[in-house]
Amino acid sequence: PKGQLPDYSAPVVLKRDRASVTEFCDAIHRGILKEFSHALVWGSSVKHNPQKVGREHVLLDEDVVSIAKKK
């Protein structure tokens, strides 16, 4: 569909050890944050798998992230 972002199967490598969801979004595409609603994260940075988080959430190594857009 038009405007849909690709599904990344390869890891997204962030330069900092402790990067936020905002930095993750910017690493994929600058336009994502304009339509960002929340993210679902699986991994060691959250208490529940998956957990709904905001853009300031700090990601840890090997976290899996799914971005949800505003409706």
C-alpha cells in the first residue's frame, strides 16, 4: 500500500549503547516521528513482552521494536 514503510528483517544498529525509541525511528526514516503513536517492544528493556512504550523509552541490545502510527 502507498505510504507503508518496509518491514525490516535485518537489525537496525544504533551508535549509542542506550538509544531511545526516537533515535531508533530516526535511524529508519526521518518522517516516522510525525505519525508516531507508540511502539511495542519485546526484550530486556521492558517488564512485559510486548510492552507499549513512548518515544523516550530507552532500548537495550537485541530489543525488538514495532512502531504504530497515528490513525
